Amino acid sequence: MGRRIAVLGTGKMGEALVSGLLRAGKPVDEVVVTARRPERAAELAERYGVASVGNADAAKHADTLILTVKPQDMGTLLAELAPHVPADRLVISGAAGITTAYVAAQLGVEGLPVVRVMTNTPVLVDEAMSAISPGAHATEEHLRRTEEIFRPVGKTIRVPESQQDAVTALSGSGPAYFYFLVEAMIDAGILLGLPRTTAHDLIVQSAVGAGVMLRDSGEHPVKLREAVTSPAGTTIAAIRELERHGVRAALLEALEAARDRSRELASGS
């Protein structure tokens, strides 16, 4: 019999994980979910055929517990789980700013293996980037088990936990920056006289194509940009304006702000 996995606090990200696990061949009877609202739990059970249980039952009977609640709800969830989590469970936390040490301390189980994961919303389309960090008692086996869970919904990478706040700023929040840029470019297309649907299709496909080239070519982004930037052409005129308005500096400061907010979440702010 395989290991049973429980996804606790199953929102959109948790549901995407459940869906990915099942598509990857995980048997339905080895996946359980919990949700704060009974109607949400019933919806997940009907949609995927998985069992919906309480948090305490999940902790008692699942081998791996994946905590997918928001950072501000983590303390409440851990307090509920603490009396029921045995030392042989693997606990995976996906909340921004929440350290493995905090999770282990709140659960109060000596030697409990905890792994911290920062993934992002492309988990919904199996294109997530998930950064994985071991806590003090997580072994190589625990890291491999975590990778097996997240690999069906995208790529995984291992990082020291000290880098997780930077990962949160860069990758966890990263899709929002691209959406923001695409939104602005669509508005620019309208300003230049294109219908909104035409501008949308042009920009979205350009973004998809550029992303595939970045991923598959192995080239540095500077080299790919230079291939589009002809002397005295349209692209360099646009880039000059971006530099003049400090877009690069603003982006650096924005990511620093996101990193700092992740640290604030870790301190309970």
C-alpha cells in the first residue's frame, strides 16, 4: 500500500496539487483533503473522488501532511494539529514566510521532519516552479518524497531555507509581475489603435513564445533581447524609454519589498 497524502486547507493551490497527484497516477484512496468550509470539502470529494476528513483525522492517518493555508491561518491550523501528529509524519508547509522551525515548534513533536515549499499559481496548469527546503530533521528521503508530490505540477528546485524569502519575492509572486506587464502592454496596444482582443492575442502569444525560448534555448536573456534589438530600430527606442523611466530600478525595489514582506510574515507581522 502506498503512502497516504493529506492536503490540509485545500484552496485553489491545494486543489491543483490534488489534481496533479491524481493525474500522475496516485490512487484516489491514498489522497485525502480537508477544508474549512463543509461545502468546499464536499465539492472536492465529489469532483475528485477523494475522502474529505477533519484535520485531526488527516494528521492521524496520512503519512504526509501538506499545509496549504494562508500564513495568517497557519498558527490556528498547527494548534489544531499538534495533539494528533506522530513523529513519523512528513509535514510540508507551503505558506509564505512560515519557517520549518516555526512549524516544528508549534507542533511540538521532537525530531519531526518538516519541508518548506514555495510554489506559484502556474501549478494550476502544471507549469509551477516549486522551491524546496529541508528543515532540521528532514532527510534526503523526505526531500525526494516532496519532489515526487510537486513534480507532476511543474518543476522543482532545492534551495537553502535562508533563500526562501527571496524565492517568494522572485518566483512565488513572480507570475503577478508578468500579468501586470502584460496588462500594461495590452493597454499600450489600445492606445496605439488596436482592438483590445487583438492586443491581447498579440501580447499573450509573444509572452508564451518568449518564455519557451528562454526555457529551451539556454541563452542568456540579454543575448535573446539583443537578437531583437536592431541598431537605430524600434526596439532600442522602446528600451531607451524603459531605462529613462527607471523600470529596471523599480523592479529591483519591488522585489526587495516583496522579500521584506515575506520576512515580516515570518515574524508574525
